[in-house]
Amino acid sequence: MSAPDTNVDRQARRHRTPLVGMALAVGFAAVALFIWLSWEAADGNTPGEDSVVTDTEQVAPGVVVEETEPVADGLPAVTGN
């Protein structure tokens, strides 16, 4: 069933503001994405720079690594299994 009274000019006028708002929202999202990606690229590693891994060390399966740390504040030394 179609609408009995259609006035295309009035509908175009009424839809203009929401369409402009949606276009502005998409534009804002695009600018924010560009700024975020630029920021991440600027803070990235430079070529040849080693990655810093502080908590883990990769070891071949089956190899047992035992580390001893100095006694601190009266606590016993920690040994790895």
C-alpha cells in the first residue's frame, strides 16, 4: 500500500538535516581513525629496533631452566621449574 499524499520536495527538506548529521558523524569517525593510525605509526618500532620482552623467555620444549634470584627482604630465592 502506498502513501496517499506524497510531496517529494517536503520529504527532501525534512530528510536533509538527518542526512547531513549522518555524513558529519561518518566524517568525524574517518578523521578519528586517521589520527589514531597516525599516532600508532609514530609510536611504532623503528626498523632494526629490538622488541623488549621483560617477563617471559622462550625456551625449547623439554628444557628446564632454573634461575636463582638474590634474597630480598628476608624472602627465599625464587627458582624456576
